[in-house]
Amino acid sequence: MQLLWTDTLFASLPLLVLLTSPAHSDIFTSSEKLQLLPVREEALLTSLDKYLETRTDKPTYLTSFLAERTAALKTFQQQNNTFHPNAAFHNIRLFVANWGYVLQSYPDFNATLGELGTGLPDYEDYVGALGAIVRLQRIYSLHVRDVCAGNYSGHTGPPLQAWHAADVGLQAYKNGHTQTSIEWLEYALSQLTDTDQQENAQAKAHVLTTLANAYRQTNQGSKAQELYLECKKLAPQAPDVIQLEKDLKNTTFSNPVTNALNESAHEGPTLWDQFTDCCRRDKFHTVSALRPHHVCQYKPGFSVPSYVTFKVEILSLVPAASLIYDVIYDEEIQVLVDFAKENLGTARIGNDNARVDLKSRTSQLSWVHDDQSPVVRGLSQRVKVMTGLEVEQRFPKGPSSAESFQVLNYGMGGHYNPHYDTYARDVRPLSTHLQPAGNRIATVLFYLSDVEKGGSTVFPRAGISVAPRKGAALVWYNFEPDYNDVHNLTLHAGCPVVIGHKWIANKWILTYGNTFRRPCGPSPNTTQLELEAIVTSPTRTKLVTSCVTDDVTLVMIALSVLFVGGNVRASTLL
Ligand SMILES: *[C@@H]1O[C@H](CO)[C@@H](O)[C@H](O)[C@H]1NC(C)=O
Ligand SMILES: *[C@@H]1O[C@H](CO)[C@@H](O)[C@H](O)[C@H]1NC(C)=O
Ligand SMILES: *[C@@H]1O[C@H](CO)[C@@H](O)[C@H](O)[C@H]1NC(C)=O
Ligand SMILES: *[C@@H]1O[C@H](CO)[C@@H](O)[C@H](O)[C@H]1NC(C)=O
Ligand SMILES: *[C@@H]1O[C@H](CO)[C@@H](O)[C@H](O)[C@H]1NC(C)=O
Ligand SMILES: *[C@@H]1O[C@H](CO)[C@@H](O)[C@H](O)[C@H]1NC(C)=O
Ligand SMILES: *[C@@H]1O[C@H](CO)[C@@H](O)[C@H](O)[C@H]1NC(C)=O
């Protein structure tokens, strides 16, 4: 049977725009939702079968589509599927192109579907899937031919055809990755068969003009000229060929998207290198300079009998970061994930519910609150015992000492670009009218799943790279120990997931209620170990050297200055 859109989907753009729903389905940003696509297709096929029974004319297209998809789905379900980016790509493409066409061409069939016909992958998912492949290839420095063969660092999956590679290249170009687009488009052209080219001259011309523009942008004008002659022969009337002819005569060429080449240009030229370097490390690794402090220890919990210990691996002293192993039970993970699945949504920023830039993060999240289950509350209490920090949630009665668990599921090539966890940098840890609970002084990141390949948490500026490990928690402190500023080395990122599902849960600990639990060190150089020595010291008088505070404790400190004469660094309060 003739599948639709064997050529580049971008060449069919006018048709596809119709398939874009205003409320985006955002399937590609969650591996959980991608995983459910075959289940949804099974239901669609059952409905299609029923629909065909009602039609006496039995349209050939529909009957053969039904037969082909039923067989393909059966094969797919028999395979031992792990999450593979190329498989996700094919699934999304199938829905956007083939199912999209069926639903659009047979509105009365669509009308029988109700709920089932809504929230299916749309064009934005397809663009997201292409972007994910570009990201994986660039960040992990993979060969285009390997990716197209389905080989991501040895993890194999279905291949990509020449026109699929062309779409990846076209998307790379749109995203401003000119050099990457050249690699993909050249590869795609080299793989086109004679039939491909004869049947899809228009699509090929589109690929050639884009490639020509990519060459112009990289100052390879003569190659651009050659390609122009080729596509002029192929499709002289195509609008993009005519445009290319005009453009080639224009010597004042400027590329509006060149900046996108340096993914995080605003953070300095080397961040991209540091980031990819950390992501490409296969196993957990810290830079050698930190080695002297890199120790594993059984550490007693806070305010519990001393036989309650945690398996702690100190990853870095500056910034203070540790990995605590086996700190969340599988049953607890299940509870968090089950609650989260009920209302996973694409990550949004701020109160205005603005959609985040899907280029900077691809994941879906859900908040899980202490009052939803004693299990969740118990987990919050464990955070308190692990860190010695207050986690009480008082909302709506007053400011909380910690946020609810933010549970995240990453999508295809799911990632999070380098960022700080703190609210606006100038929201100091102390109380402000903007943020009554202060700022996020510490982050506890639980790994709720192993990830087969990729998905590490990295601190590119500090050279720290942590591979997800189910049951472990990564703990770090976001401010310099004197609380004067956000700790620049806590800039961190989630590397793209290559193979597998990534689930994590964040617990952010706030200033409020932690004034005396997290004292400030005498200088930014004070280490976490020194701070903990202060907190656990038998003579706890030093504790009043807190410089993180909220309005209530501000008064208490003032009183302690008056009556106790403690060593208060009041200047840092203001
Ligand atoms: C199926 O996948 C699991 C987990 O990835 C693996 O342990 C098992 O060996 C696989 N089985 C087959 C038949 O490939
Ligand atoms: C199918 O029907 C739903 C409503 O049931 C509608 O939202 C959707 O746009 C339709 N799909 C197509 C491709 O026309
Ligand atoms: C996958 O690609 C890598 C890197 O090019 C190569 O070393 C390896 O042999 C390939 N594996 C397979 C199964 O083709
Ligand atoms: C030439 O290119 C520049 C920058 O891309 C553009 O601003 C200008 O309008 C173009 N000139 C012509 C004649 O198309
Ligand atoms: C990225 O930025 C650096 C420094 O700003 C610059 O030297 C380099 O050429 C840029 N890379 C590209 C591909 O534009
Ligand atoms: C941290 O970054 C900020 C903003 O980029 C800068 O102003 C500050 O000087 C940096 N702090 C240190 C200690 O490098
Ligand atoms: C902190 O450490 C840096 C580099 O190790 C050193 O230059 C600086 O003098 C130290 N500052 C204090 C206050 O000890």
C-alpha cells in the first residue's frame, strides 16, 4: 500500500498546518505519554474496524490502512521495546502524517471517536521529535549515519529513511544549527534513491535550496551556486528556487539565526563545551581537583538515633554536592509516580502559565503534596533527617519551609538546559515581600528511575556529572556559604535522555524556618563540612551566626544580640 508522505513532511506543510491543534498535545515532552501511543492506536484501529463495517463502499485506502497498521502494531507489541528515539520518531510521524490524514479525510469517522480523536500527536510534536534528534546528535557528538542506522552509541533501534534525515536537516537549519543541517542534508541526499528523486522533485528541490543557503551562511558560495543550478533543473518554478536565485545575487548576506549556534551564548563561550563534555562522560565522574575530598561515608541522620545512617558520597565541596544512595524505597517511588501520572503537564514558568521554551527543556511535571498521602509526608520527613533542614508545609496558613515534590518525566531526547534553581537571582535568601518564604537554599533531587543511556545531571562549571541511579538523591546548596550570592558553580543541567525513561522528583528547601539550621559560614570559601561541624557542635552558641533569615527570626536575632551578645553578622541581613 502506498503510505502517504514518503517525502519530507515539510514539503507538505500547507496540509500539515491544518493538523496543528491550538491546544498542543505535547506528547513528545513525556516518555510516559509516548509509551502510551501504541495503546491509543489499538483503540483507534478497533474504532476504524467498526466504522468500516458501517460503510457499504469500503474505501480501499481505509481497508488497506487498517490491515497494514493492525499487522504493524502486532509486530511492534511483540518486540521487546525499550524507549528508543527513532522508535518514538516513527510513532509520532505515523500519527501526524498517516492518522492525521485519515482523520482529516474522513470527518464522519473522526466524529465517531469523541475523546479518542483528541490530544493525538500533532505537528508540534513532529517538530519537537526532529529537534530531539538534532539535540542528541550534537550533544553526544554522534555520526549522522549512525543515528540514521538507529545506532545511538551502540543502542540499536529502527533506522531513519532518507526523507526522515532530510526533515531532521531542515529542522536543524530552522533552529540555527547550520553546520549540523549541512551534515544531515548531505547525508539525506546521498541516500535518496532514483525513484525518490523522480517522484518528489519538489521536495528534493526544497532540500537543495536549504542546503545551498546553509552553504552560503558558512561562506561556501561556490557550493551554493552548484546546488542552485541543480535545483533549477529539477523545479525551475518552485518558489524557494526562485528566491534562492534572488538571494545568490545579494552580496550583503546576514544570517538572522547565527547566534543559536552557540546554544548558551549568554553564559559565555565555553559553557556549551563544558556542558557537552559533562554529558558525554559515560559514568559518574568528578574532576581530579576535587578528588582529595571525594569520599564515601555512612553519615548519621539529623535528630534521629545515631544508628540511622545514610550512604553518602561527597561529590564536591565547592559547591557542596553529595549523592545519597538507597534513600527512597521502590514503593515510595511508585506512589510519587502514580500521583504524578494523574496530571502530568508540560513544564510552565511563572503564574501566567506561559509555555516554556521547549528548546530549553523537554519534560512534563506534576506537583505532589505532603497532604496527598502519609507516604509523601514521610518522604518529606526523610529529607529533613537527611539534610537537617526544616521541610514543614504551612500553606495556606503561612510561608512553607519547603515546596511540594515536583515530579518530572522527561520526553524524547528530554533535557533541561543549564540553569539555577533559585528564583530570580536578586531574591536573596532573606525574606522579601516578593517571596515570603525566601529563596530555594537547597535542592534535593531524587532519581525515581534508572536511565539506560544519557540523562545525567551535570554541573558544567564545576565539572560534576551524575548518572541517574534509581533510589539515590542528589543534594546541593544553591547559595554561597555566606549567602551573599547564588553560587555560580551550582549552574546545572539535565543531559538529553538517549535511551530509557527518566523520572525524578525535586524537593526545594526554602529559607523560612531554616535560619538556625543552615548557618552562614564566615566566608564564601567555607565548606559544607565546616558548616555541618558548626551545626553539630556541642556548643551551639555559634548557631546565631545565621545570616539567612525571615522576618520572625530577624527579631529573634536582634533579641539575641541584646541579651546574649551572639556573634551576629547583622550587616548581611540588609
Ligand atoms: C527484554 O528487555 C529486558 C529489559 O531491557 C531485558 O532484560 C531482556 O533481556 C529483554 N528480552 C529479550 C528477549 O530481548
Ligand atoms: C477530530 O474531531 C475532534 C473533535 O472530536 C476535533 O477536535 C479534531 O480537530 C478532529 N480532527 C481532525 C483531523 O479533523
Ligand atoms: C554503533 O556506532 C558506533 C560508533 O560509530 C560503532 O563503534 C558501533 O560499532 C556501532 N554499533 C553497531 C551495532 O552498529
Ligand atoms: C540582501 O540581504 C539582506 C540581508 O539578508 C537584506 O536585508 C536585503 O533586503 C537583501 N537585498 C535584496 C535586494 O534582496
Ligand atoms: C561561539 O561563540 C564563540 C565566542 O563568542 C565564537 O568564537 C564562535 O565562533 C561561536 N561559534 C559559532 C559556531 O558561531
Ligand atoms: C557569579 O555570576 C554573577 C553574574 O554572572 C557575577 O556578577 C558574579 O561576579 C559571579 N560571582 C563569582 C564569585 O564569580
Ligand atoms: C577563597 O578562596 C580563594 C581561592 O581559593 C582565595 O583566593 C580567597 O582568598 C579565599 N577567600 C577567603 C575570604 O578566604
